[in-house]
Amino acid sequence: MRAYCAQGQDELARDALDRLEEIAARAGTRPLRAAVLTAEATVAATAGDLDAARRCLEDAIDLLAQSGA
């Protein structure tokens, strides 16, 4: 997904993010949810929404801290 963002392929990045969200929802673990948030931050930053990217990364850090990862 980062590669898609770097190449400006926003739709493919969003599709990859959607698939990751489905996997994380099925697994139900905090580390996978943190991975989704990190991916969302990448997509948001690529779109220029740095505040949303920051919030996603902060939430990802909180989830990882809670999980002991």
C-alpha cells in the first residue's frame, strides 16, 4: 500500500487498505488494528491530511502499548 501511495495510485492504495481492514476485523487483535491505523496514516498523509495522519499514528501507538507489543 505504501508503494501505491508513493506512485500516486490512490485507488489501489485504498483497495489494499480495505483488504487489510477486513483481515484485522477478522483477527480482532490490537497489533493488526494498529497496522490498519498506520496504513490509514499513510493514505491520509499522501492526500495531504496531516492532522488525520497524526491522529492515526497516535492511536496506533496507543494500541501497541496496550498490547505489550
